Amino acid sequence: MGDCIMAFWGAPVPNPDHARAALEAAMEIQRELIPMNERFKAEGKPEIHVGIGLSSGETNVGNIGSKYRMAYTVIGDTVNTAERLESQTRIYKVPIILSKETALLIPGIFFRDLDVIRVKGKKKHVKLLEPVCNKLEATPQIKQYLSLHQKAILHYRKRNYDKAERLFRILQRLRPNDYLYQLYLHKVARKKARRNVS
């Protein structure tokens, strides 16, 4: 896994709220990075960015290895998916990405729909979601923004590229530092160029 750190919940002690525990840990990591990076910036040092992927499902868990090196760990498709999601944080430039399966286990949280992609080693597409906030803490502005965002995403998936582009440009003006809309406007431009050629 290179420089990655893997953590898991639900073993050896069952945890029915494992998905929420994992998300809370991920968000706490991101919160702790804020003062750390402020200090690094003041000292002229590079900032640290941590991408986290969360996936839920069945795994094989136990002591794995040999007499020379043994570890209590988990392996399986769910672990591989989490690793793929972590790698996507660098592409979409967001700190945390969850699978749809994980998000469904955490009611009460608003998520932003990032994309639906094919990941290596999986036949089914994987939906990428980013946690936004607790639903009880969501302001009318956040709800309005998420509604507009979802409309843009759905237009893109239905290949209504002109409508998608118009909404993505509105979203980009609302959130000029959000790389996601720059990424989608680039995707729309490529799709429209291919359509015009064919």
C-alpha cells in the first residue's frame, strides 16, 4: 500500500455503526491537519494533504502471513475498493471519498455526488461521494447548492451537455476554488468536441 495507512472497524469486535465511526475518524484527521498546515505555512514548509477512501462490505479478517511475519489485518474486494477510492481523492482534489455502500450506512449526513467510475478489479461501476455536513446543521444555502450540484451532475450523466455546462459554470462562480467544476467543464468540453466531430 506504499505510504498508505489502513484502518478498519467491525473486527475483532462487531460494530454496527462502523461506517459512521470510520467517517468520524476521517473527518477528525482532516480537522487536525488545519492547524498543522497553518504552522507549516508560517514556517515556510510544504503543507500536508491526506486523501482518505472509505468502503464498506465483507472482508476476510484474521492473522495473515507466516511465522516470519504475521499481522492481524483484512483483505478482499472491500479493501481494494477503499484503496481505489483513496487514489481518486488526488484526481478530484477532495480529502474524503466514500462508496455509495458506505454512505447508505450513515443516515443524517449530506453527501456530494462526485462521479460514477470504473475502478480496476471491479466489474460494476462505483459511485464516488464526498461528505458535506450533518443534515441538522445544513443551512438553506447548502441545501440549495447541493440541489443545483445534483442537477448539473444528472444533466451530465444524461448527456445533456449544454444544460450541464450552464449549471457547472454557475457552480464555478459560486465556488471558484472548487476544482471539481473545472474538471467537469473540461469533461463537458471534450464530450461536446467529440459529438461535433462525429
